[in-house]
Amino acid sequence: MKRIIVTVLACFCTFVVSAGARGTVNITATLKDGSSVRGDFLTKNITGTTLFEKSLVLSPSLVKSVNFTSTNGEAKVELSNGDRFTMKIANDSFAVRSMLGNLKIPSANFRTLSLSACAAAAKGGATGGLIFHCTFDDEKSITSPAVGPAGTFVSGTFEDGKIGKALLTMPYTNHAAFEFPQGFLKDSGCIEFWAKILKQSSSVGTEGDPRLLVITRADNRDFVFNVDIVSNDGGGNSGFALRTWYGGKASINGMRPLRYEELFPVGDWRDWHHYAILWDINGISGLPGSPKTALLVDGKLTIGTQYDTIIITPSTKAHVLGITCDPALSPRHNTKSPFLIDDIKIWDYAKTDMLNP
């Protein structure tokens, strides 16, 4: 199955498209008046004009992202091959098939709009989709994310990010938290986000240098999930260190002095990099050996040592996602170096379409 993602960030509007083999797309939308709509997304193309083309018709299969910069329909478009341009969007409405029948909803009426393909079914017959999306553009994007449960803004500032603005995280400081109810996180899933390290020294320190995010159990605050960059994670492992419900991995077995440039497969370590954490209790299909948990950095699989056993399946408990730590915990559990984090998404299946061979 081929998945194409289109994201539209507008004034009170987020638009996510996932095109699948069957060509049908589910929609979950919240309108400005607080009402919600579920059904099938029927609009086939994104249309408009550019400086180099008076009339442009884009299939979602060609588009990676569409980011509105104002309320007048002008947007920045990125195609799947990396081309970027500004486009005046002509779509004045989107068509939806819901339980109320076929609807034609003006684009200006949407507050959030998320779409997911009804393509090849995931294991167990379920279809996968986007269940959480926070843009980190401002405080409101945390307290009222584009998709998923509302969060709590604790502290922090917002700077230029990978897409729009990003949250600046500082050492030993809690910034934001999102509480997910029992059953929200599934036995398979994916968390992806962008991050940019702001540390001056290129030497990698121990434990959380930086710590990118933490998930704890809501009932007892036990760590069940964290992503660190370390020269020693406290368990004799180094590099990219990952703990999930189904065990942990580190990209380097053993402790030794590290520099950030050794770890990143693409580009300068000071640049923006994409992280994707995947898990599946039955093994992640499409990855060598079908591991139960994996970390991709810039689309590259970080191969490492499995060092933990299964702790608890995510669906059995409520959890708190902390940036970069659960505010109920001591600040000592937080990141030890600053970084920017942007555009975090959670999917209810082990999404591997960002994998680069």
C-alpha cells in the first residue's frame, strides 16, 4: 500500500489526507461551532493557481503537504518529490458522505479536518489512522490540538520550526503534557515528530541529552516509554536509546564517548531531523526480522540491541505524554539539553511509509 500525506494548516483548520489502494478516505472533522462530522471524504482534487501555472489540479497522490499562511486561500505546497511552491487554493468547500447524507461544507467552516484511507486493512482487520496531531505553533495548539485530546501548556516559548512554529524546550523544565484515556494508544502504533538539537557542544552526554519525550502511566507515573540521545542510558547502551511497552532498543551496544555527528544518517546534527517510533505486539511487518519496536531517524532504521522485556500493553492503561517529561515527575527526569520539537503525530498502526532503504 502506498500512503500519501497532505497536511493543510490554516486559521483554525488542519487537513490531513491519506490516499490508499481502495481510493476511499474516512473523515473526522470538527467545525467552528463545535459540531463534528464523520464519514467519507469525496473531494478528489486540490485545485488552484500558481505563478507558473494559471490553472493547477493536484491529485493527493502527488502532494506531501499544503500549509496555509493566511485566510485568503494562499498556501505553501510541497510535493512528494520535494518540489515546493506557493499556490492560491480554489477549493471553496469539501464534500463529505456522512450519516446525514452527502454534505458540501465550506472550507472556511472547518476547525479541524483529518482524513485516513480505508485501504489495506491492518492486522486484525482494523484500518489505521491519525489519532493525535499537535503542531506546536502556539499555546492554543497544545490546549486544543488539531487532532486528539486537549493538552496542558506548562511553560515555554515558540520559535521558527520545521513547519510554522515549534516549541523550544529547555533543560530540567516541563513544557506540555497530554493525557490519553485507556484504549487510546493501541497495541500497535507510531509516534513521529521533528526535532532540532540546540546544544553547543557536539559531545553526547549521559541520559537524556536530549530527552525528546516521555510517556508515563497515568495511575502511578511509571516510565513506560521514552526517547533519548545518550552516551550511557543507565543500562550500558548508547546512541539513540528507546524504551517502549514492548521492550527497548539502543543504536549502540555498550558505553563509549560519542559525538552527535556519528549518529545522524543524513545532514548536519544541528539541522531538523525526523523521528518515528513504531511498535506492534505481533511484530512490525516490512522491517527486517519483524521487531516489536523500532526507531527510524530520517527514514533510516537505527539497528541496535534489544534490552528490555514487555512492560505493559498500552491499551490497558491511561497514559500521559510529556514534553519532555510528565509534569508530575521531578524535573531531574527532563531533558538535559535544549531542543526544538515540532509537528508531533500519533497513528494507530505501525506506520512505515517514511522508511528509506
